[in-house]
Amino acid sequence: MKLSLQNVVKRFGTHTVIDRASLELDGVHCLALIGPSGGGKSTLLRIIAGLEYPNEGRVELNGRAIEYDDEALLRHRRSIGTVFQAFNLFPHLTAFQNIVLPLEKVHGRTKAEARELAEGTLRRFQLLDHAYKKPAELSGGQRQRVAIARAIAIKPQVVLLDEPTSALDPEMTAEVLELIEELKGEGRDLILVTHEMGFARRLADQVALLANGTIAEIGPPEQIFGAPKSEVTKGFLSRVLKY
């Protein structure tokens, strides 16, 4: 994965959420975004996904600038798999239908192609026995696995995960984190917003700490967690790793 952010700014009204964020990464399979709540992590992820428009700056993914007009954004969004903390599954559809629907309606697959892809993906994630259950009939971990399966089924250039375990209990958290680790092991490119510091340290190739809308520090996990340079990074990690 190649990612370039050049002086990206995002404001909501008079509030600046992202304040001239810049980075240059190449050959990275997993970028973890960490930092305090309200620091801009999820907003930055949504900008990379093409779900929010930056007020200023430029974003490039894999050598191609994200153009913020309707037609270009539609193409970009179709190439991205996005997983949110609240699952975002259609409650009236089964797990199988939740995967089939975007393949047909958004990605132009035939009904037969969509069904074959959905079945194969559910099998891959050990969810085939739950294919015809609706989200309310699934555990939190199963719902998040279906959401990840839906994101993977479209064969995206990168998968973006926004706090994918924040709504889960510890056992379900471990289940989902193991699945994400498997995806990284398969060579998939991931950008992950997480509060799981141990997981970020083990999985990420690069870790970026966002605070007050800026990237306070970026580097390999051994630097960020073992020898941080920024006082902001040192202060954040001293608090979250204290207990």
C-alpha cells in the first residue's frame, strides 16, 4: 500500500478536526491509527474512504489522487472495503443477503456471481452455518465477522477498519482480532483505527498517533511504543499503558 496525505484539513463548521495532516508511506501492509478520543482518527479514515471531503489538502492512495467529485468518489468507494464499529449491517437481511446485495447493486455482479462470492466468503470466515440468520440472531463477534466478510468479498485494494472491536466483549474482541491478523497474513492491505495498543504493536508495520487533529508522530511500532520521540506520544502512551 502506498498512502500520501498532503496538508489535509477537515472542518465541521468552525471546529477543525484534521489540521494539516501529512504523511508519506510506501510498501506498508498495515497502518494503525492510535491516539486520544476526538483526535481525528475516524475522520481521517473516512476521508481516505471517500466518505468525507477534506476542506484542504490532497490524498493519494496507491499512486492515485482521490478526486472529490461524485463520479470519481463512487469509483473510489467501490475499491475500498470499510468496516465500522457498529457493524452497519442491514437488520432486515440475512448475513448472506448482506453480502450479496452490495455485490449486485453496487459492484455490478450477476446474481449467480454474487451468490458464489458470498458463499465462498462466508465459508472462508467460518460463517456458512449462520448464512441465513439476521444480525439480531448473531453474536457481536459474528456480526463483525459478517461485516468484515462483506468488505473482503468486493476484493478491495485496501480494507479500512474503524474501531472494529469497540462494541465487543473481551472474548469476541479476541475472535475478531485473530481474523484481522489472518487477513494481514494473507497480504491484504489494512488501515486500522484501534484502541487495542497491544494489537497495534504486534500487527502494524507503521503506527501514526493523532492528537488534536495532527499527526504527532509516525513510525514503526518498536519506535512508537518503545522509544517515542514526541511528548504528545509519550503522554498518551503513559496514560493508556499505565494499567
